[in-house]
Amino acid sequence: MTDKEYIKFSHHIKAAIITNRVGDDEKQTIKLYLKPYKTEQKRCPICGKKCSGYDSKAKERSWRAPDLNGYKVLFISSSNRIECPEHGVITQRVPWAEHKSRFTKTFEAEVAHAAL
Ligand SMILES: [Zn+2]
């Protein structure tokens, strides 16, 4: 298993590829640059429909993911807005997080579990 495969596995990254990985030993942070599979791009976060793009420039967004070996993990991806015929101009869906959440699904699951 390669590093990337291990990270994909341990963080349950599905339907996305890791395009880059930047580690910062001083800040103890790992940034993972993700790109959803083509079939997952430009999807409405509410109805899941494939929509047309709205922004021409991609804005970078980050999501907090569970730590890895004591390092803070951030998922970074461009989050373009799309135009859904039903829901209007909205930020496209990403496979690893809920709509509007700043945390990944696995991070939220971990926090929810710890709170029990
Ligand atoms: Zn929609």
C-alpha cells in the first residue's frame, strides 16, 4: 500500500483522487489536495443532479479531517459554484463532506463518537 493509498483508506476517501500532499513539520499539518472524480463534479449538494458550472475561477476551500500520526489533516479542494435548475447558484457537492460543513464526514463521525 502506498502512502496515498493508506491515506485514502484511513480517511475513507471515496470518489476522489489525491492530487498533491504537502506536509508541514513545523505546524504539524498535512494538506491533502483532492479532486472529486469526474462523475462527482458539478453535482448539486441538495438533489445530487449534475449541473452546469457557474464560476469560472475556482476558490480553494479546506475541510478538517481526522489526525494522522499526530498531524492535523486538512483536505483542500477547489469548490466551484454550480447552477442547479431547482436550487439556484450553490457550492458544488464534495464526496467527503456534508453541504456547508467545514469538517469531513469521518471527522464529524469521530467527534460524535467521542461525545458519547
Ligand atoms: Zn439541486
